[in-house]
Amino acid sequence: MSIINTNIKYQIEITIFNGEKVKDTQSLVAIRSPMLKTASFLMHSVNLRMRLFLSLQEYTDAGQFILVKYRILLSEDFTPGKVIPDELREICNKQFICFHMRPLERIDPQQPWVSTLLYLANPVLFFMNNSSGYNKILEDKTAIDCLKDFENYCKEKFGDGFEFEKIGEDKEKNNHKYKQILLRQKSDLIVPSYIINYLKTWHSFGYYFFDDFRFDNNKSSLKDITCWCVNLFDYEEFNKKNISEEFPDYILGMKEIDVQPINDTFGEIQSYDFPSSVITKGSHQEFGYRKTEEKRDVPKYSSSNSKNNSSDSRDVPYIESKFNVSKQKPSDVKNLYAPDDPLLAEYRYKITGEQIRDRIRALHTYYITNCHFDVFDFGHRYNLDIFSATDYLHVPISIINIFTRVTDNVPLLTHYMKLQTLRYYS
């Protein structure tokens, strides 16, 4: 299969209010970035009739958010100049709430059309973002238990539209049981992130993400919302996906636009040879202090001055610098948040340092042109290195799906993708 397929195009059809269908789409962007947002959302650039634009704007400004039905259709064999078939294969039929809109041009009442940007979200995720129905006091529970309790709450309240995907759940798991936890946030959507970040689900980095734009060969993707619970500690926990076998021309279709190394350049993370002094705060608001015995190497500078004669008999100043190393006790003090146990906080500090120094190598950003919309997905690791096709070291952490119009007179769209991956050490 080719990653670059100029014959595959898409058509987006939306239905608003009384069944009026709109196909005049300029672009559709699906933002799926777990590191920035807790849930995916859409931005849709579309040409609306003036009457429809004014009606939709009136409802949106009044806080009466309108439900918009979306159909994404696939044309598998389109060539320029060819008539678009009446019946295209439907690959997506979803509903979204338009929670914000704005015109992309100056509004002229005499013009029949208005170029409009719609901001859309899944109705369930939008409701969760604006409500705080999860309000519980849990006793003798671990952070993982709290996450499972929240997921049960989602299924009971919103139905069977969720699929819960766990990646590396048992790696570096925090088994500390809290005597009593009050779980309530301003938004139900941020409860999982709160549990991971403040109750320390794992001793390593991870995230929780609500994804309603997932399409792959897995039957679970037929659910409306996929909840990704991902521990990033070990890349081997992710399923392998051979991109070079499925798409042999991926090198031609992918452009690497940025690489950001991930390291501890300024020594902010505790190193092996001289751990800093550590202050931890326990669950009972008590402070424990531990002074490390190791010493750190401190460079000392010395210099000497003299004069040398140049070829034209001028005196040229000559400076000789020397450095030597002496051992001194560390002066750095680290404040660690320990909602569970001070010893666990120190262990987390060590594990996260290892993760940054020895496991994750860099953040890679790619741009894929004219590709299939399901080429990459979360929960997999890919072999993207050109000279080591057997190393599956790239794990996606951000996927932006971009559908853009082919030509002005044909309402068909080409798909592009912006991809960010964590590249691990082998």
C-alpha cells in the first residue's frame, strides 16, 4: 500500500437545524494532543449561507449550542476532471456540538455566503468539561483504583460509548493506598489528569486522553470515545506497527521538520554521582530532611600571565588557564511533592531522572502529505528510522489530522497529518 495516494479524496457533509446539508468545506482539522489538551476537538472551515450563518450565530451567542451531524465520505478513485459519484463510501458518522464560531471574512449582508470557522466538540466530552458530577470520597484506594472508579462512573452516567485503552498500566505502578481521598474538580474532564499528576498513579511520566477521532482496524475504535491511559516509561509496552511494510514509500511521503533532544543539560534532575539534598513533604504535612553524603566535583580556575615576542618584535600578552577539580558537598536543595510517602517521592525522582536521561532520546515532528487518515494512531510504536527498520522506537504523542480542499470548484478534500513522536533509546 502507498502512503501517498493522490486518488483517495474525502468529502465532508454536515447537517444543521432542519436537515439542511452543507458540503462546501474548505478545511477540517482534528486536534489530538494529549500533552496540551485533555480531549480532542475539531476546527471546521466551511462556507455557510448567510441565513444559516446568522441563525447559528444567534444560538451560539445565546449559549444554546447546536448539534451538528457530520458524515465523512471517501472517494477511492478520483482524478481531476472526473465527475464525483453520487454515492461515496461512508467512513464516519458522528455528532458534534458547535460551541463557538466566527466569520473568516468581513460580513456583507449582500453576499449569499459567509466563510465561517466552527469549533466543535463531542457532546459527552463537552458536557463533562462543563460539569462536576464526579464527587466522591474514596477510602483505602490506590491511584489506579481511583482511575477505575472514575471510568465506572463514566460508563454508568454516559452509557457504553467509551473504550478504555491501557498502555503500561502495571509498569512502575504506585501501590500506595490512601486512607481517604476527596475527588472533585471544576470539570469532570480533568479528573483523570488530576489523579495521575497529584496522586501519582505511576512513578514515571504518563497521561490520560479522551479521543473521539480514532479510526483503525481495531473493533474497539467503533466506540464513540477512546480513553487512552498511557504510561510512557517503557516503549515495549506499545504494540509494534511496521510502517515500512505497510507503506513502503513512507520515506517519500514524510518530512521531518523538527527534532528536539530531551536531556538534562543544566542538571535539574538528580544525577548518579551526586544526588542533591532532598526535602520531602509527607501526607501528614510533616517535613523530612535527608542530607546526602556524596560530594560533587567543582571546577576551580587559575591563570598565569606572560609576554611573548611576535615576528615584528611586538609584545603580545599570553594567558595560560588551568582547571582542577575539588570535591565539595552539594548545596542544592530539592522540594519534592509527596502525597503518599517521602521514600516514594525520592524513588519517583530517581525514576523520572532515568526516564529523561536514559530512555527518551528526542521529540520528533513530522509532516505527512496526501496520506491516509489512519496511518498513525496512539497506542503503537513505529519504525520510522530510515537506517534501522527493525527498531520500533517512535511513540506518537500528538496527531493532528488536516483535511484541505483540492480545488475551489470541487468539494473534495485531501488529508495531511502533523505527527509528533517520542523517540526512545534502543
